[in-house]
Amino acid sequence: MKYQQIDVNIKSEFIKLDSLLKYAGVVETGGIGKEIILEERIKVNGEVCTMRGKKIRPGDKVQIDEIATEIVVK
């Protein structure tokens, strides 16, 4: 599957997964982000992740298969 890549620059050591989804513009609200994370629709570095507070650091990749999007944190 070919992913559309969204590069996100963060100024801190990490960003929480649900906040990243909103920050990258993939979801409109944190509540929607929480919902899709709990529904096992998100992969972090190739592994399904259900922890909305997962710390995402520069170099991590977050994939959303249903919209063929990959968020790369820099």
C-alpha cells in the first residue's frame, strides 16, 4: 500500500499519540483520535497501538491504513 506522508515537526521530546493525530490534521478532535486508537485502527512503527497516551518521538511513524496515511515525526 502506498501511503500519503505527512511530516510533522515537534519542538518537544515527544507528543502523545492522540495529540499527534489532531496536530497533524488527521482528526478534528481529540475525542475522535481516542476513538480510532481504541478501535485498533492505528499502527506505530508497524505495530497496532491502543494506547492514546503513547509517547511518539522523532523518527517514529504512525500509520492509518484506512486513509493510506503515514505521519512521520521529525
